[in-house]
Amino acid sequence: MTAQGKAKQRLSGKGKTIIIGGGITGLAIAYYLKSKKCEIFEKESELGGLCRSKKAGGYIMDYAVHTLITKEPYIRRLHGIFLRGNIVRQKANPKIFFAGKYVNYPFQASLYALPLQVQKECFEGIVAAQKIKQKPKNFHDWTIKTFGKGIAEHFLIPYNEKKYGCPAKELGIGFISWRSPALSVEEARKNLNQPLSRELGYNISMAYPKKGGFEELVKAFAKRVKSPVHLGMELESIDQNTKTVFFKNGANKKFDRLVSTIPLPELIEKIKNCPVELKNLAKKLSNKTIWVHSFGLDSQPLQDFYWAYYADKDVSFTRLTNVSAFSKTVAPKRKILIQAECSSDESKEKIIDDLVKANFIKSKKNICFHDKIELKYAYVLLKTGDEKIVTALKKFLLPHGIHSLGRFGNWEYTNSDECIMEAKKFVEGKIY
């Protein structure tokens, strides 16, 4: 029997399942297992991981900006059932800050709103891209082949290089490509003069809890989990031969199968007797830290978008979100909550200056609250060739009954809805 077949066999059995990590993926796996022979171990004092929310000054701030965006009917139904009326669905209106003004997202669907020379370069790039036959080797080449040189160089490449702090030629293709639909030459020609007749993009519509912030989804899962949950349990090591997990507080647990949702490189480092060559491979994987600055405003912002993207290197943040547009309950009465995501550790003063420069607020006097969260693991940096590394690492883990799942377990860019679907398919034996 193959390693994959053995893994499926173990999953369908009645053995003990240990889940490392109490984020959305770990909770979803426990929920679908519906078994007391499953235990969750979370190193923090609360569940949720990146899907947690923080309360301070009367504000409810998500650790990382989240919305409930999915095209999967099952997940939409699940959101509705779990949140039981504590959810509002709305049409999103994302923007891009370009050449001193805001245009509709995505960039390739807003040609009509761009300066004439930029329009020309973008359209000519789309036409020229049709003649490119060479298979792209990296994200830089993929953007040019898919969208043309104009769109790639004016927005997609500078934005992603700013966001990930990495040259586009070093990034792989699969991590983001599905999120960016392309235009045909005919669509582009029409778009030079008018908006598209079809909506473009993966985040056209969205939903968000009416009250409580994004962590309400975490709480909804936690309420339905039948398995024991242990907080403050940081992983020390894993003995794959004796199938034992050791924690830093001295506790240990036997397992038949172990599901890890912690970052894959950290998991490999914790495995006893793991081949040195695999540990060295794991060290080649890298991640992106971001800083999320939350601001309270005492008046409405000058722009009415839900969120916007900023490729300009002179602007300190990459994305700006008006969270109060999702839910008025995330801020005190007559206050507005916004969150700015930065790829570097910027000062509060610099960000406020840029909010004014980007014509989002009138003056720094509009700011009445500030909070800052550092997220060490915000995004994976899936570089060219990293897919082979991830495959090799997971191939080593699987025969030992160890599964690595979730955004950082799989080492790929996934949203909460994708993590939930992966958990469901995993428990059903449809993957691995």
C-alpha cells in the first residue's frame, strides 16, 4: 500500500487524533471529526490564530483584516448557519490608489480611468502578450504574459513586490495567479472608454459579522467542537517513531495521527530524528511579517471604499481597510475604525501623514485612537521552486501519520473559507 493509501486508512480509523494549533483550520478539523478522541493543543491563551480579534478602547480590531469572501455555496450556507443572523452580506467596492486618485479594483478593469499614456501602454501590452509563447518561470514573467507589460509594470509587479518585500522574479506563480482574472483584447479595447459589462475579481461580494469582529466565526466553530481543547500548550518536539508529542510545560501525548497547522518549517524543526537534508530544505522556506495599525477616526473618511490597495513605495501601507463599513459595532458610537497594513515597521506618524497624502483623511487631528499588532506569520513567501520543497517535506511526514494543513501547514496562500473546505475534505478522506 502507498503512503497516501496508508494515511487514508489511518484517518478512517478510530485512533487518537492530536491537532496542533487552534486556528480556523484546527477548529474546523475537530468540528468535522466530531469525536472526543481528538484533542486540540494551542500555544496561545485563546483560540483563533490569525482570525482572532483584539478589544481595546471600545474598538474591536481583527489581528489580520478578514472578510467572509467565497464563491463556494457550501461555505456561504455554513457562514449563515454558524453566525445565525449575526452576518451581513454586501457588495464590495475595493479601490486602487494610482497616480494620485482612486480607481476601481482590479487594475486591469479600470483602463478607462487611467491617464492616457498609461492606457496606451496597458492596451499595447495586452495585445503584445498574446504573442508570448514561452512558459513563464516566475510571477514577474507570468504577469507580463497574462496581463501585458503595461498592467504588470504599472501595478501588479510593484504592488506585490511592496507587499511581499521580494522581487517578483523570485516569487512563484501559483500562490496568487487565480485571484487575478485577465482581459481579452476586445474587452480591453472597450474598457478604454467604459467600465466592463461583467464584474471582475474574486472579492466582488463579501460578508462580515454584524457584531463582535471576525473572531465570531472562530467562536461559532469552537462552540460546536466536541473535542477537548488545551490552551497555553506550546509544542516542544515530536517523536515520530513512538508517536508522541512533547510540550514545553512537560506534558506529552500519544497519537495515532497528528494534524499540524503550525508553520511547516517550524513543524519540521520539531521532528526528532528528521533527516538533516530535510531540515535544511525547510530552512529555505520564508514568510512575510506585516504590521497592522488600527486607527480610530472622529469623523467619516474622505473616501467611501471598503478597502484599497497602494503600490506607491512612498505610501507606507499596502492596504487600507474601513472596517466600520463592514460593521458599525467595531468602533464606539460616532467613531470609525480603519486598519492599515504595512510590510515594514513604520511609525504611527508616517502612516498618519500618508493617510492625509492619500486623501483619506483631512488632517491628523481626525485621529483619536491607535493600536499596533505585529504578525510574524502573515503570508508565506512561495518562491520559485518552493513547491518541490513543500512536497518533499510532506512526503516525509505522511508515512508517520503526520499531516500538515492550513495556510502555513501547506505553505500556500489560502483564505479562511479555503481552510474550512480543506478541513472538510481531509476528514472525508478526499485529500491525502
